[in-house]
Amino acid sequence: MRGWWQDLTDLVLPGECGGCGMPRTVLCARCRAVLSEGAVHRVRPVPEPPGLPLVHAAARYADEVRATLLAHKERGALALAGPLGVALAGAVLAGLRGALAPAGAGVTWSRGGGAPALLVPVPSGRRAVRARGHDPARRIALAAAGELRRRGLPARVAGVLRQRRAVADQSGLNSRQRLDNLAGALEVAPGGARLLTGGPVVLVDDVMTTGASLAEAARAVRAVSYRPQIPSGATGPIPNAAWTSAVYGGETWESREEQNVGSRRERTGRRPDRQVNAGAVDAGGVVDVVCAAVVAASPDSFEINRN
């Protein structure tokens, strides 16, 4: 109810720009441009944590971008999920192109029917979600999936990760301490493995600083495996029922929360312009992470970029 009421309030009574404070607008044109009209870059924290997948970021975590993300996360400016999702979608596209384009990658872009990109948000802790009234990364991921579908790329959010134990506040920790704090903290929820089949898996988050959260999320995803149960005597292709259930109780795939961030399912018969023909599970049934994408990353991670 809190999230629904906040969304309604933002629509009826826009307060101030989340980036610069300009009155009577959710996000002004200048801040929107800083957020999503710059070049998406591959980013690498120093030191780079083991197991960190290829990461792309839409913007530097500074100034207007930092203010916008904090307004969404900490001050409940939920209408900002829309423009933040647009920025994240750009980073996802760049990551998929970079990870899947090389010859021999086993995944190709093609027109026509294909597998959806599976966006897996890094979850916030339960206490933080209760205090904020929403999960910021998940909300932005839902908006990004909607933006990707509007661009002709099928995409779905697979909110399968959860915290298996409490972790300390990361704000005052260095890179090594963050790695230790998060080691083994995440897991794929029961039944979540099957939601990771049928398309390239992309980890998503709002911000990357040391990369510890994304590295731990990648470890948790890679730790699961999925082997579909084939009925005895069955012949022909086995239907993929990966989207018939949801990890989050009481929710179906991108249902009410996706509507809250302004995206919706496409109900037309138009075939997407560009699709991914891929499988996220190899022959041994092990789930792999293709890449990761964030709205923003620390400026230092851009400085060592070698694009």
C-alpha cells in the first residue's frame, strides 16, 4: 500500500527533480540527459573481486546521478524508477552485445522468435525493504525490462535471489571487508533455478562500488543447477514452463509492481525486431551469468576502463 500511495502522490503532486531539485518535475531534462544519454561503458572496480562478470554502467555515480538514485532508494521517489530503468536498459543492451557478440560465444542475435533476457536483480535485505517500503533494484529492473521490450528485445525479471543471512551495513566497509561481509550471503530461492532457464542471465543493480554484491550474486546463481523432468515416453520438444510460477509469494511474473513503474506487457502480435536465441543452462544443467549491468558505478571504475 505504501508503494502504491507513493506512486499516486508522485503522479498527482510532483515535488522536485530528483537530481537537481528543480521544482514541479520528477526529473528535469538536463538530469535525464546526464542519466541516460551518455555513452554506456564497461566498468571494472579496483581491486576486481573474483567471479565478477562483465559489468556495464550507464553513468558515473556522482552529482545528479547520485542524487537521483538516492532519491529513489532512500526518499521514496518511486516515479524515478522509469528514467532509471531506461538507463539500466541501455547498460543491459551494451552488456549483452559485448558478451554475446564474439564468435563461439554460443549465443546469437536474430530476428524472429527467441529467448528473453533474464534480468536478475541483486536483492536488498528484508529489513531495508521494510524500512524503504520497496526493493529499489527490483523496481528499476522491472522498468528496464519494460523498456527493453519496447525496443524489441524480449526481457523478463527473474527475482530469484534472496539473502540467506543478515549482513552488516556496507557503507563504512572497504572492498575486502565487503567481500567478507557478503561471502555466502545470497542464495537462489527454492524453485528459482527453473526461472533461470531459456535465456541469457544478466545480473542487475542500481549502483556498483566495489563489485562485491554483484560477485556474490554471480556466485549464488552459478551455484544452482536445473534439470527438467522429462515424462517417460515423451517425444518432441518439451514445453518450457519456467514462467508459470514466481519465487515471490503472491506475485506473478512482473505483475502489479511492473505496472507501478509504468511498463506493461505487450499484447500485440508484432514480432520483436531483435531477439536472443540462447540458453542460460549448459549441457550439464549449470546456470551461467552472461553479464551484469548497473545504472551507475563509482567514477574510479570508469578511469581504468580500456574500451
